[in-house]
Amino acid sequence: MKKFYVFIFLLVLASTACMRNEYLVESDYSYSGTFKKYKTFDFMTEIGAVKESAELRATVEEAIQRRMELQGYKQEEANPDLLVSFKVFNGNFKFNGYNQPDIESWMSSEREDEQYIPVSYNMHEGTIIVILWDRKKRRVVWQGYATSMFGNPQQNEKYVRWAVRSIFDQYKVFGNEMMTTRRFN
């Protein structure tokens, strides 16, 4: 019987250790976004002090650019439909997001009267937030975020790429290039 309790204790201890390494990847969006019309993007120009290293910024930007292009968006400096910004956080913090229908489900009806149901998240060091702005409307239309309880993006390029890929797995909207390709395949 003693061995059984020791086994249960070790099992609980191991599962608790595994839970510490869970990632949170979520996103939310604006019901006023015209997602089917977006075809181009570019990165916002940084204003003020940049806390991320130049190497980290380049890694995050490259990962975002690759994913946007993979999803059929074209990078365009002159009048892009979407402006992309991002931030890497160096400490723990609380973050308010929204519990919403999956973006694909919502896009089938595009009801602007849907409810925004607030939810609070505990974010940890290394959180990456990617924000898509509608340039013409001058407002955020989508934001995705990934956080972990371990891992320092300043020292882990693999984590950065994984986080950006996971964030964009939440953004299931494809640009014009991808839509054209999908029609013929």
C-alpha cells in the first residue's frame, strides 16, 4: 500500500511539473474587421525606445512576415491593408482578452452585434503579442498572443518561431494570393 501512495505522489508531482510548462496561445478580434478584404500588410514603424534587441526584433519580424506570406498576404509599403505590430514582454502581467466564437465561424455570418465576453489571463515572461491594425479604419482588428511560464525569447530563437507560428494558427484568414491559389487546386 505504501508503494501505491508513493506512486500517486510521484504521479501528481510529475503532472504538476508538466503543467508549469503549458503554453497559452489565444487571440481575439474586432467584429468590425473586414477580414475578407485584406490582401496586403506591412510592419508599423517603431516609435520611442525599443526594448527588444535588434536580433530579437528581426527574428520576430521575419517569422511574422513568413507566416503572413504563407497565408497569402503580400507585403506592400505603400498603403497596405493591414499594419502589423508586435511586442515581447519581459515580466509577468495580467492581460484582458475576449472569449469569442472562432474567427472562421464568425466570418460566415460577420455579425457585428456579437458579444465581447471579457476574460483575464496571467501572462508570463516571454509573452509575444502580435497586433493587426486596419490601416484605413485606424483600429486594431485582431491580436494574438502566446505566453509560457518558461523560456526566454531573448535567448531562444526556436521559441520565438514556435510562438509566432502558434499565434498565426489562431488567425485562420487567408489573403488574396492564397484564395486565388486555392480556387485552382
